[in-house]
Amino acid sequence: MQKYKMPVKIGAETMMYFSRMGRHALVLSLMVAFVLAPGIGVGGVLAHEDEEHEKKALGGAGTREGLAQSLFRNKRDHEINWHEWGDEPFQRAVTEDKLILLDLTAVWCHWCHVMDETSYSDPEIIAMLNRDFVAIRIDTDRRPDLQARYLSGGWPSTDILVPSGEMVFGATYLRPEQLKSTLRQYQQLYKDHKPEILKRAKAMQEEMKAAWVSHDATKGAIDPAILTRAVSMIKGNFDKENGGFGAAPKFFEPDSLTFAFLMHHRTRDEELKDIALTTLRKQLGIFDPVWGGFYRYAVDAAWTTPHYEKMLDTQAMAIRNYLDAYQLTGERRYRAAVEGIMRYVDRFLSNPGRGGFFASQDADVGSHDPHANFVDGEEYYLLGEKERLAIGIPHVDLTVLTHWNGLMAESYLKVYQVLGDKRARDFALKTLDMLYVTRYREGAGIAHYFAHGKPQQAGLLVDQVAFARALLEAYVVTADRSYLQKAERIVADMHTLLEDKTAGGFFDMAFDPDAKGMLLRPEKPTIENARASILLSELYYFTDNKMYKQSAERTLQYLLGSRSPYPPALGALAVDRHLNYPLHIVIVGEKKEPTTQSLWNESLRVYAPGKTVMLLDPSKDKLAIGEVSFPKLAKPAAYVCTDLLCSKPIEKPGQLRENLEQFLRATS
């Protein structure tokens, strides 16, 4: 069985001057070293509540690699005087004139566990950090803003900062002797060059603040050819033998599959269908056959060797891809995958009483308890149900993260639409209602998580986009306009707090002149800007408010004109949503009428990627969408519409699918 290799040092550079990284990324650096841990520093950006939940140690990727091969556990990292990110540790660092050791970690991260039980359990390092440094530990799932600015190649990240928070060193996993040497080296460098270092740090602060002042930027062309290029890239990167894209390691790429299904439906390109379905079949190689749910990724190209942690966002996006496959083919295996994911999430990652989805589950057993026997995922996940339960259950991170809950709530609502699972619908709505009440404050946006008795990290772009999109899906399945209104409130706050009014696009967080360290640096993440554009386009289609269309256009122009790369499939989905008016299915009838319900349910179920569904109840809704008006007939009816015309009224639910196909053929 394949074992993971130890991290190796791949580069070091001495820099006694400022450098620009990307458009705004300023890094004060004496030396920046990057150490990559296999399976941690690669892959997409990860962004991960229970009010009383307090994190303990951190964990798991599925092997004993890096840990002592004995029953004795030398886990002493809790003896370090760790601080949370905030004013207190920075004030202490300034007052005591000490450098800061910043540990960026994640609950599910195996090499974070290894560093806890090795480097951070070394008595000399514990004494050195408590005596000579101010140690800060952050969970990057809770702090995506800090992850975006301080992550040094992967998890864990080991950074050294000056007292004001600017970074002078960054690495990933460091063995005890490496960490000791690094701490001594930078302590001496700071002592020898302090005036110069602090002068540069001050200049860097001013330059980062100035970077928030918006200037005109190149506007990219919103060109339909972007769709063609994305199709070519998907075909060119497809692994015909193993499914997925590129070589090992293999990560899930849900946006690529969503785009492939969309373009196949539109163009009947059978190669795209084969790419999507082959990938989904091969990915089942890292599906847990006992408890269900997908592991985080495959170490090998053939999807046979998993990294065993399970992430909420992975499950959420997989549900959507497998629903598409089931609708397209009718094959039971794709539906079984959806149902298997939901069984896992319901059992391990859900709070049935209060609502909400938990963030992740570790790969290993015992990684959070220094007194427990450690059982790695490679052994554990080969076992059956009884054997697993006899050993114990891998740690679940009970943090309820808003953006991932938005993703999963939206996926549960899609399950209801396709499979008719009312329990999934009700739990998704319960979750959205709970989070909106407890975390949203008008003018501040929705918060990222809840801790210490109050919402934390309000107004992050990633949360506004994902949660507002889930609220739109709630509107689709309930016809309750309050969900649409809530989405519009969040988007209004997003514009006020985060929009770059001149250059276009959205910052990941609002400007705070009192922020510490690299939080002064503006970031406009391409992934979240692409998703924001999709959200804004959809709001336009639901409301006919041209402000949303114009905002989507500005955001896309920023994205396509930026020098920062964006995922081709996601960018193409954003361009497509903006340029191509979606298929509208509009049901007009009293909501309580059985025929209305049947037409509505069939409209939700019918396979038409990218479609929108709206129910207009004559007793309370205006029977119009923009300039298109619908008659009030004696019987409920459905209409299939493009941006130019609508079909004749369809009064029988059984005729909807056939009429839709005829209408599309006639208008293509």
C-alpha cells in the first residue's frame, strides 16, 4: 500500500527588499522558504459551529507517516501558550519586542497532527516559543481571510512575523531541528537588523493601505469564445484511462463536470458526456463503501488510494454532479452515490435538532486525544461497521461554516427537486433559517461562524455568495418570496461592503484601517468573483432588475481582465450565465391546488441544466416577469420560456417534458 513521502525543502531565497506577489501582494521578507507536504500543499482553495465547540488538537490524512512508530504518544503541543488572532497577542509582541510564530492549521490536516506531536511537542521548542516568541494558532477553515494572506504553500504553514504582523518567513511542515534552527536564525536576524526591518514593515503597511484606493483597470471582453476554449481545455486535460483531469494526485473538479453536462445538453457533444460520466464512475474508487461519502482526494491517478479525511464541501458538490448524471442517464449507480453521500452527511455531519452541517471528519482515530490509541485511516477504513465502532469514530469538526452550509443546503434542495426527498428540503430550509437569524445583521452581512457566544467574521465574500445562492434555491422550491428578499439584502450588503466601485469585482473582506499585518492587503479572489457573477446573473433572471445584470457584467470584466488566473470551467460557467438567457419554466396557479403542485414538481424534476423555475400564485403574485405577462387561466398552467418567447400553456404535468423538448427543438 502506498505511503506518503515526507515533505522536502524545495527552495529558499534571501530577499532584503520589498517584492510584489501578484497585483497587490506585498511581502516583507528576509528569507522565504517553502516546504511542501504531499497532499496538503496541492489542490484547490479550501475554506471551511456549534456555539460551545472549542477546538483541541488538529488532524488526519490516513497514515502514521511522520509519527513515532510506538504506542507511546508524545503529544505536548497544548503546553505552548497559543493565542488566537487578535489585538492581545500583537500588543504583547510590541510591548515585549518579540517576533510572532504563526501556525496556520486545519482540523483535518495530517501533517498538522505530525507537527503537533513532533516539533510542537519538543521540550526545547516549547520553552523557546513560550519564552522568546508570541505564538498564534489559527484554524484556516474559520479564517479564510488569513489563509489567503499567510498560507505558505500548504498545511500546516509555519510563519514568522514581526510584531506588527508582516511576514519575514514562511514554510509548511518543519521537523524539530529545522524549526529550532529557523527560530534561532530569525531571532538573531531581528536583533541584528531591527531598525531596518521595522522601517520596511511600516512602509509596507502604508503601501498595502494605499492599494485599497481603486483605479481603473483593464476590462476583459465577455466573449462567447471563452466557452469554446474551456471545452477544449476540458477535453485536452481529460485522463481517458482513469477519468478526472491531469495526473496524480486527483482532486474533484465539480465545476468542470457541471460545465461538461451543460455543454453536452446544449450541443449534444457525446465526448463531453463521456468525460463527465467516466470521471464520476472512476471517482467512486474513493467512496467509503461502509458509511458513504467521498474522501478528500486520490493520491494516485486511478482513484484507488484515498486521502481519507472527508470534507463537507466535497460532499456538497459531488451531490450535484451525480444528480446530473442520474437525470441524464437514469442509471441507478449515480442515484446510489447521492443517497450514500446523504446517509453519511445525515449521520456524521449534521445537527438534526438545531439544523446546520458540520465541517469535516478526520482521516484517523485518536489524532485529537493524546491518551488514545492512534489508528490510521489506511487500516481503519478497510474495516466494517462493527470493527470501526469498536475502535472509535474519527473526530468530527463541529464548526458550522456559513459558506459550506450554503453549498450543502443548496445541494439538499436540489436532491428534493430531483428525487422528491422532502426531508432533505426541510432540513436545508431549517438550516438556512437558523443561520440567517443567528448570523445575519443588516449592513454587516452574514457571519462566517459562531463562537464565544456571538457571530464571527461577518461580511466575507465567500459567505455572502454561497449563502445568497442557497437562499435563491430555497425560493425556487418554496415560492416564498422572503427567501428572495433575504438574498437581495445580503447582496446589497455585499455591494456596499466589498465592491470595487471603479475597477469592478469584489474584495474578499471589507477594508479595516486598524487590521493587523497582512490583513491590510486587498484581495479580490477570482474564484469567488466568478461565483459572485453567477449569483448576480441569476438574481437578474429572477427579478428582472437590471442593476444585477450590470453588476455581473462589471464583475466579469474585472475577472477576465485580471492578471490573476481563474479556473477555466468556472469562468466559462460565469460567462455563459451572463450571456445566455436560461430556460425559464413558469407555473401560474394557486399554490395549494394539486394540479399546480404537480406541474411545479415536474418542472423542478425535468432535466434541463441551468433552467430556472418560478411559481406565480395569482392570489398574491404579479403575473409577470419583467415585461412578460402571463394570463390567469381557469386551470393552472406551465409555460416554457426563453428571452424571446414562451410556449403555449401546458396544463397536464405528464406533457411537460415532451412539450419542453418540442419547444427547444423549435427555438434552437
